[in-house]
Amino acid sequence: DRLNRVVTDILTFSRHPQIVLSEQNINKLIEELLTFLETSEFTKYKVECVRHFDESLPLIQIDAEQIRQVLLNIIQNACYFMTNRPVRRLVVKTSKENNLVKIEISDTGCGIPPENINKIFEPFFTTKTKGTGLGLSISKNIVKAHGGDIEVRSEINVGTTFVISLPIRKI
């Protein structure tokens, strides 16, 4: 299973994401993913999930499956790095800023050491014992293919926040 996942990740990383855009409600997409994760990752890692959705967001043009994969990668990492933490809280927030929809995913994990913060999007970089080091690289490629951006802020022993910015395209 692990070898299969590594090969799949390498193949996904090596090809340029082909996005198929459709009009989506990003809050609905995120809520569906979080509801699914409540029965798996959140239960397994004993994570409390808090939602702060801007209900006035417009529909946006995205490849729903690929954006779902980006969110899943980030949230699964957050859950993993909250293991053995006294507070395990994930906060997912959506907002609009200028012509962008922003998705913030914050955790109360161990944080990313300063010497690693610039490496996390590099292929094959990982600090997980069973990680391939491709999840965040693939995620960044997907977000960039959408014309968006992904940023990270982190503080040791406080947590990490990923901010995904996606353009609002006129239809």
C-alpha cells in the first residue's frame, strides 16, 4: 500500500495538473470534506474542528476534486502534527479579499521549525515517518494551476496556518 501511494504521488507530482473548472460553492465543498473527516481523521486524532465560513462568498470556478485534494493534504498533515498536543483544534475559515477567496486552515500542532518553513513545498521533503514528501508540492502545483497562491505561517509549540488564495473569475 505504501509503495503504491509513493508511485501514485510521484506520478501526480510529475504531471502538470489538468484542471477542469466548474462553478462551485467553496463553503459547501469544505463542509462536505470536514463532515467526512469527522468520521475518520478527527475521531482518530481527537481533533475539534471549528468552522468560520463567510456565507456571502460568490461561486468560484475551480476543479472541485483537485481543490478537495489540496484541502485534504493540509488537514491530514495538521491532524498528524497535533498528535500528543494538549489542545487539538483545527480552525477552517473562508473569506473574500479583493478578487480572491481565501481559505485559512489553522492548527494547534507543534509548528514548523524555521529551518524547514522554506522547504515544506519542495518535492520529497518530509518530517513524517511514513510520508512521501509530495503532498504539499502537489498541493502547491494545483493551487498555482488555478491561478492562486498558498502561504504558510507557523510558530513552534503554537501551531501552523495555511492560507490558500483562489481567484474569483467573472463568468
